Amino acid sequence: MLISRSRPNLMRRAPAAALLIGAAVILAGCSTGSMGDNMPAAAGGLPESTPQRPATPAAYPAVHDMPPPRGTAVLTDEEQKKLEDDLVAARNRAAGKPAGGTRNP
């Protein structure tokens, strides 16, 4: 009786185990990284015509580096309103509308 109870359990776990093993194989294949540089092309390495990697890596900023603080302050309410009015006037001039148009909220 013990064998018959464990078989259905095994049949339910087998697809999950196969899925986990398959995922592990796929992830392991992605981890080769630069190992392909040293492998022969017949074994899955880079072809002979591939250019060499640069000696120095590209200059990207580090993820944790914060930008320097801004030198300008936030606009006051009056400056913001004047800037918006200037933009509305420029838009109206470009569209050929008469001056003194209304601002969109």
C-alpha cells in the first residue's frame, strides 16, 4: 500500500523537477559571459573574424554615483507664471494666433 501512495506523489513532482532542471541548464548557459572568447568556434566560442574586446571598458557612470547638487534654485510662483505666459505667447505666435491668448490650465 505504501508504494501506491508514493507513485502519484512522484508523478506530480516529476514535471516540476524537470522544469527546475531545465531552467538551471538555461541559466547556466547564460553565465558563460566572456568565456566564449577563449573557446574554439566549433565548441560554441566566437568566430575567428570577431574583433577583439577593447582593453579598457566603456566609461559608464557607476550605478551608486549620485550627480552633483544643482546650482540653480527652484522657480518662485511669480517666475513660474511668467515663464508659462512666455511659453503660451510663443506658442500663439508660432500658430499665428493673436497676442493675449488665454492660458490653458
